[in-house]
Amino acid sequence: MPRSSSGGKNASPIVSAQVLLRPASGRRIGGRDEITSQNIREYAPPAEAAALARKTFEADGFDVGPTVGVSFSIAAPVSTFERVFKTPIERSTLELPLDALPESLRRVIETVTFERPVDFGPTSY
Amino acid sequence: MAKKRARKPRPTRRARAGRPGVPPRIYAQASPCSIGGVSMFEGRQRINARTVGRYLSDADLTKAAVDRLRQAGFDILQVTALTINIAGPARTYERAFKTTIVAEERQTMKEGGRKDKATFLDSPDTKIKGLISTRGTVFEDVLEGVALEEPRYLFAPSMFAPPKSYWHLRVPADVSLACNADRAHRDGITGRGVQVAMVDSGWYRHPFFVHRGYRAAPVVLGPATSDPLKDEVGHGTGESANIFAVAPDVELLPVKALLAGSLGTVLVNTTGAFNAAVALNPDIITCSWGFHIPAGPLSAAEQALAAAVAAAVASGITVIFSAGNGHAGFPAQHPDVIAAGGAFMDQDETLQASDYSSGFSSNIYSNRAVPDVCGLVGMRPKAIYIMLPLEPEDAIDVSNAPGTHPDGDETATDDGWAAFSGTSAAAPQIAGVAALLKQACPGLGPTAVKDILIRTARDVSAGSCNTVPGIHTGLAAAAGPDVATGAGLVDAHKATLLAKVHCLGPSGPPGGTQAALSATDVRTLERLITGADLDAES
């Protein structure tokens, strides 16, 4: 579910997603995996894969955040997401299709996903 | 019949106020004649989005006005379809508009709502204050009037919280005292040299922080965020005061997460913002937010956040998350996290579980109960409990104000203060205690910090925590550790003592230096500090 920072009237709003990288160990990141400080190394992506993915997204016009754990953030106007992923970005969009990405990138990326809003914090202290 | 000579208007009372106080350079807005035929300076005109078109000016007329103003010696600073911003000395105005510029002192409201006098400029020839008439001058056919600029004061909130009669805690004193941090401060443990990153809605440099000399680094923007000087919600600003209350000498590293939603008050892509905090390599990261996840599996985005937390803790960063307010808080239930629950301290110092805060057993992580320890949190319906500073007129300042306690905080909607808490307050309080521990024993890792907090907490044995949909309908606190409140309310003094002992023992000091205490001595001192039964453990 992409959420945007307020932009100008005609500007494409800026949204941000997380790019999850495939672990170097070959294991997949499952929804029931308990990823903790004890086993995080097993999920670490290869450094060169992270570097390649970051460089590619930067070249495509994204602001790329630091890699921590298994992921890094990418931020750009919606139009950039739509151009690179070749899919319309809607409010209900969560995971993005990877088909339009180069094969070299698809090999190292587990998924690219928007994050749903938090349930508590600023609106329920 | 002799023509009656036009009398020069008598100087008014305002004019007699004299010229002292007239600055060397005066700024004004000159208004070219409006196309609607009515001057914007006609007092009864209401200019709004619907009517403003009538007050625009013809471009050629505006250009002619600019030329004449320039010829008269004015600096042209800006030209819009409505006005021309000009500047020049008083004598230029007086010569061009055949008037006198006077200064007068008027009552006004300055920073912090302070009533005081300020110097205003005026032309005594018109009834409207600050207006210069162009009648009878070479500008008559191009300008409908000139408005002298007035002094403006930023509305800065007061560093003092508004007094309220209902029972509530004030920062820093009450929160520090209730967390037993004052005694740690007396021992010189104040969080000095420790960096605490807070991922939230941003941070506003409120006079409360400035005048107390608290240290905060410039706000780091998370992905897709903007405006590092603003906290549109007030949540990050307010809750950060809890950190300083417990650890006044920490350096705060605020990280702003993206705000969205119809009101712009919901945090999104918190993983990106969390990662930005990790990249700062602080000692502690505190997060007063989370997701309600009563059962697995986790989504890809949630696993990315879980992995980020795990990586942060693996690198030695202590990570604290709010347990939730009737939520099965995630990442609070992640086993690497110190989960912050809520205890309510009444005016008579009695403690009970906050019925606003969450306590639950995780269905995602094995053998994981939340919270680990508690901070100070109010009671339902709204946990209006700690008076906190925030940006005036932000979302919380406005939304918390209506009604009387316990439904409203009874503060103004624009005073930069609001009473609130929730486990959002507990996390930064616990982060403050963790910062004290890191100063007392810099080598402590995240696991040792959590262990010390748990071992030294004050037991909470009364009351019940909030219902957590999908898990339970309320759990009672009981003597000893329980799911409702974990180990209880953090005790900063005891925790720092235990940290110091830890640092003097065989496993404490970093760098292989000689331990000052034997393992036996350490155990004995630990028992004395924590109150553990010596006989039972011997």
C-alpha cells in the first residue's frame, strides 16, 4: 500500500518500498521463519548482490536507503515506480511484480514490497 | 472672496508620538489599483479565495507603478499580481507620498504568548493604522495605497507546561522520580556520551528542550519524507521528552518516518526509517509504534523489519519497541526487542497495570511474552497522563484538547503542550534507562541491558492490562513476573547499580582489563541490589 509524501499539485507523489534480497545461504525468507540476532547471518544477502541491486535502482532514479538485515528502501515518484516495474501503482498495491526487472536483478531480489501503515503510534499512543 | 487656504491637517496624537524608533529602512506593500475598482484597504472588504480576483491589478498599471516607485528612490523587492514589495528610508516615503512616518508603541503578543509592546510605523494622515494614502501624489492613478510592514513574532510555545488540576505527570521531574532516575542522576549517571535514535513523526525544537539544554542532532529524514524542522503530528517530539526526563544528557538522534493517511498522521515505510536509524549506529533505538499481529505468518515487509531488528541487535544496538495499546504489538514481540508495557502510578505512589497497555503471549515467536518491562502509562479511556511538549497546533495538540479529563487534556489547541502517554511513552522512558546503563557500563550488550532491566524492575501486582483482540480479553497483574506487566516498572537507580557491578565483575569490563570484583562478590552485590533472597539462591 504505497503512501506518499505531500508533493506539489502536479508532482507525482513520492512513495517508498522495501527491496528484500535473497539470502546468500540459499534459504528462502518464509513468513513463519523466526529471524533473530542468533540466525540473521543465515539470511544475509551476498554483498555483491546488494551492491548490484542498489546500483541498478539508483541508476533508475530511486533514492536508495542503507541495507540492513535483508532489505533496503527505494523511494521515488510513483511515475518512476510505474516506469521501472511496468505496473500501475494503486493504493491496494503491496508486492510489486518483478517481471519487468532485468534478469540479473530478478536473480538477487526476493521481493519488492510496500508496507502497510502502522496500527499504533501517532494515532493511538 | 478670498479663497480659503487649505489647512494642513493637525498632527494627530499618534503623530505626536514622534520619530524616535523609526528604523533606517522601512518595508511596505504598495498595492496597484485593483481591477475590481475597490481598494483592498477599504476596511470592510473581506478578501478571500472567492473574492481575491477583484483585487488583482492590471499588468501594465503594475509596471507603471513599479517604474514610478523606482524613480522615487524605492528598492523594488518583489512584484506580484496583488502588491509590490518596496523598501527605503523614511524620507523617501515622506517625499513620495507627502506624509510623515511616525513610530508608536503598541501592545502585542510576542513569543510564548508573552504580552509586550512593539514598535509599529504609521502615517498619521489615514485612519487605518499603517496605511499611507497616495491621494494628491504622482502615485494616485497607479497605487490605491501603501501598507507599512508590521513587526511579527513567531508563536513559540512556553517552556513551562500549563498547570492542570487532574493527576498527571510532568517532564522531566515526575517521570524521572517515578522511574527512580533522580538517584542515578545524583550519582553522575545521566546518559552522557550515549546516543539514542528515535524513529517517529519527526522532532520539533520546542523551548522545553532548548532552555533545558537537551542535545538533539538534526533530524534525519527517512525514505520519502520531507521538512526536517516540522513534526506535523507531535508524537515524536512529545514522546522524546520521556527520554530526556530519564537520561537528560543523552544525544537524541531523531529519524522522521513518512507520514500519510487522510490526516497525514499515520507512519508508513517504518522499515526504511528504522534502517536509517541503524545506519547512524546509535547505542539505542527506540520506537513508539508497531503493527497489530496476533498470529503469523509475517508478510514480506514484516520479515524485512524483523530482520532489520535482528541485524541491529546483532551489531550491538539495544532496540526498544512499544508493546501496543490493546494491540499484539510487532516488532515488540520480536525476541531481540525490549518490549515496553505500561504501569500506572497514582498520586499515592501505588502501582497497577495500565488498562490501556498491552500484555500478551506471542503466537509468532516461541516462548515470547510481551512486555519485558514497563514504563509509566495512563489509564483508559485515553491515557491522558504525561504533559508533553510538541509543536503548536500539530495533530495531537489539537485533537487531545477538547473536553475535560479523562476525555480531553484541557490544554489549548495551539499552546504546544498536550497530555498523553500510552506505551509510546513507556518505550522512550525505558530507552532513557537503557542509556543510563550504557553510561554506567559501556560494554553492556542488548541482552545484558534487557536482563538488568528485568532483574531490577519494581513488581506490579495489581490491575489488568488491556484486551488484545485475537489473543485475550484482559490479563491481571500478579505478584512476580506476569504477562500483563512483565517484570514491572523500570527502576533506573537499581538498574544502574547493577550495571556498575556487572562492569566491575569478571564478565563486565571490555578489553580484558582486570576485574575488580570476583564472581562471588558480584553475585552477593547483585542480590543486595535486586533484593533477591540470599538464602534461596545459596
